[in-house]
Amino acid sequence: MKREETIKSQKLFNNIIKNGNFIKNDYFVIYSSKNEDNKINYGIAISKKIGNAVTRNKIKRQTRAIIDRNRNLFKKSHNYIIMIRKSCVSKKFNTLEEALIDLLKK
């Protein structure tokens, strides 16, 4: 995931969550909304209640790797917010990847 593909603005982040469509499973919640650009933008959110900083950063790195490996499943000109749930902490990378791919195919 490139730096210009990330969503940093809190206003845009909250707008996507409030007005966008969402799908969820046991591990992730994905909010999506259309944008005017012909680019895909991503945001990753994880609560501070989930482990310490090392644990949260590890899960975020894994999620970014899954996004990079499966870029073709995301629709062009959309913004995505991927919220990570607490159940991700104890799962392996392959399990998380399968869960996110299944969610994106819906």
C-alpha cells in the first residue's frame, strides 16, 4: 500500500464510516464509498483495546500485506475503511487472508 493511497483525514474517515456501505465477518468490518478519483484509497482502523502497540502494529502490517497481495479484488474509484476486530489477535496470517478475501468477494 502506497502512501498516497492511505486515508489520513479524520473527516473523510468518519464520512466513509457514516455514509458508506459495510460488510463484516468475525475478523473485519469493511466500509466502502465511491470517490471522484480513479484511485483506490484505504484506511485501517484498530482499537487501542486490542493488545499493546506491538500487537496492533503487527496486525496492521499483516492487513496491509493482504491488501497488496489482493489488489485486484478492490473496485476502482472507491474508498475503503478496514476495521480490525479483536478476534484477529490470535489468528494466523493465512486465516486472516482467507477471511478478508471472502469478505471482499461479497
